Amino acid sequence: MDDSLLFCKVDKEGFPHWDGFDFFRWYALPDNWNYITGTAYLWLYKTAWLIHHREMIKQFAREAQIPELLLAGVAVSEVGGTPERFKSTGVLQFRQLLEEIMRKSDNSYSNSTSVGSIAIQLRTAAQTIGIRPDTLTSFQQYKLSQCLLDNRFNIRVVAFHLRDLILHDNPGGDTFNLTDEQIILAGSRYNRGIERIKADFIDSIQAETGTSARIYSEYGRRIIEKKDSLMKIMRGN
């Protein structure tokens, strides 16, 4: 990807970002599908977000040559939760301040801040668009965090990061036509990172239901469990 994407134009009129009111309606109020509060509100927001952005998801999945199911599944998992702007204007600056106070020689702590509707760490986003994370200044970190609030930019970066994760376990392989196991693996790596070896995730996928080993592949397995519902939304059914 082109590092000029760092200088994006943030869409101020896009789909409403998850904010403090959304968080309160989801987290503080009881689950009620009639009044659309609690978990009901969270899932209706996730569904509306996916419907609104499905053409973008299709476009960038094609561009990155990955299954749209994988991108849609990660999106649904990540959307909602902590108010989005709080992470880019609050959490990031707090971590930058701590680095200054502690006289840290690198920006690894602040680069671990996750930003965007589809939450992704600044470090990972920078690597995906071809920028060394350790060279980012505080202002560039802030600029990148603001870019990730633009859903078009956010979705595209996540799509290409998912391609990188697929290639991590299948160097030079087909990134578009994946088995369910490969989708589970890539989705789980989005959540867990690349530190663990592939065999650990495969063992987790094959582990007996209810065992603690299953937790490492839970994120990816949920994508496959929701496959039918996600693809209905993506087809506009």
C-alpha cells in the first residue's frame, strides 16, 4: 500500500461513529429488544454498520484479494465497544505522555493503541501501509489515528492487514480461496497476533469443545459460526 494514504481526508459526514451515548445505551441499560437497549442495541448497530459499508467491504476485499466473509466477520467483531474518538483523542495522548515521563526511547507503548471502527493498532496500520512504526512522531501517530476514524481508510488498511496475516501462514499461497480453517486462523491472528506458531492455532481449532485450548481460535470460529447471517447481509438478502 502507498504510504501517502497517511495523509487522508477524514469523512466527517460518514456513518455515525460509536460514541458515549451508544456505549451507555449498550453497557448501562438492560438487554431489551423492544426498547433496543443492551446487547440488542449493540447488535443492531453492528448490523446497520455492516449494511452501510458492505460495498466498501466488497471493494477492498477484492482489492486485497481476500474473502469478503473474513473482512465482514472481523468488522462485525470489532465495531462497537469503547467510544472511537476516545481512543484517538485521549488514550493515545495519555500513552504518549507516559512515554515522555518515563523517558522511553521508543514509541512502542503508544503504537499499541487500537483505533478505528474496526479496531487496529497504530503499529499494525503503519506497517501495513509501508511505514516503520518506530519512526512515527507523536503528530504522525495522531494523524494516523484520525485517518483510521475514516471508515474507508480503516476498512482498506484492515483488508490488507488480513492479507498479510493469511500470507504469514501460507507464504505465496492463495489469499482469496480459503478453507474454513484458514479463515478461522486469519481471524484469530487478527485478534491474537503473529507471535504464536500456526500449530498452536490448529490445535486450538481441533481441541475438544469446552477445553481452555479453544480460546485461542474463538475469535475466528465465531466468524464461521455467523457465516450464513453475514453472507445474507453482504448479498443484501
